[in-house]
Amino acid sequence: MITTYFVVFLAVIVLMFLFAAIKVLREYERGVIFLLGRFYKVKGPGLFIVIPIIQQMVKVDLRTIVMDVPTQDVISRDNVSVKVNAIVFFRVIDPANAIIQVENYFEATSQLAQTTLRSVLGQHELDEMLAGREKLNIDIQGVLDQQTDAWGIKVSNVEIKHVDLDESMVRAIARQAEAERERRAKVIHAEGEFQASQRLVEAAKTLAQAPRAIELRYLQTLTEVAGDRSSTFVFPLPMEILSALKTGQDTKP
């Protein structure tokens, strides 16, 4: 009877040992194995055995993590205060370093992303933040990827979500845009006046080469004016026309 109990007890111990020793990891998971407190190897995916008490395993997820960077107060290089938030995409490429080199790689990457976002954007002016986001994303991603490389982290992408301005700054930017549009309108109007004056000079030179042409142009203008519904017309009479008429009467037989 005692032997039977001992066999049952031993079988239960063996089953518990196997239950605790057998590990199964999915395709996107890896297990960092420590042997008596020292790093041993990285195992997975699939089925493997971890010896209880002697070996310990820390599970690491290799999928891309999407981290939302909280809103940061940033002062641009031209002393404008803005609120900026972003999204960071990163994943673990070296499970051993991600566990051994840093206590919590997610928290460390989050804090580093916040400080990097403030420092990089603080080196640029407000116009660059609003119009050159693609370049800023690349700059932030490069800095983060370089600093997290020792942790076994790969930062694949950084996207700036929002750049929020103070209400007074929004009104100032609107006034600036309005002034810029007025400046462009004045420049276009002046350019049109300049081109028109050039055409008038060319027309005057052409008319100067044929004195009779100005008389024909004058008569054509009178014809156009006569087509209006008004019954009274006031128009200048050039002395050249009177001289031409007088010359014509003197030449009659």
C-alpha cells in the first residue's frame, strides 16, 4: 500500500514538473532564458523545455508596437509656444538586449521619444513645423533609432499628429497670410500696369511713324462713342485735325 502511494506521489511530481517545464511560444514571441541567474540563450518559437528553479524565462513580443507620445509643450526657434503630439512605431529586434540592457524598454522608449520630440522641434521655426513635417519625422526617427539601438529596439517610423497653436497666434498667422495675399495682389497689379505702359509706348511709336493713323484712330473712337444712348458728347478736338482740314480746303481748285 505504501509503495502504491509513493508511485502515485512520484507520478504527480513528474506531471507537475513536465507541466512547469514545457513551454510553447507563438511565432511572434521569444523567450530569454536565464540559467542560475545568468543569460543562457533565446528560445522560440514553438515547443521547448525550461527546467524549473534552475532556469527562468522572460517572454518578449517581437510585433511592432504603436506608442502614442503625450502632448508636449515645445518652444520653437522663433520663440513660439506650441503643443505637439506624435506616434512612434517600434519593435524589438534583439530580445536579449531588450531585457538585459534596460529595465522596461517600453517605458524607456516612451520617455526618450518625449524628450527627443521637444529637443528636435525646438531647433526649428514654426513655419518648418507646419510645412515640413516629413523632414521632421525623419529627423526624430533617426535620433530615436540611434539611441535605442543598444536596447535592441528598432524605431521604424515617427509621425507628428497635431501641432496646436494658441488662439492669438492663429489670429497673427491669419493676418500674416492676408498681408501676404495683399502684397501679391499689388505686385501683380503693378506688373500689369508696367506691361500696359510698354504696350502704349510701342503703340505711340507706331502711330508716330504714320501721322494719319492717329486721325483715323480718333475718328474710330468718335464712332464708338456715338453708339451710346447719350445725346450729348464732349470730346477734345486736336489741332492737327483742324490743320489737316484747313490744308484740304486750301488745296481745292
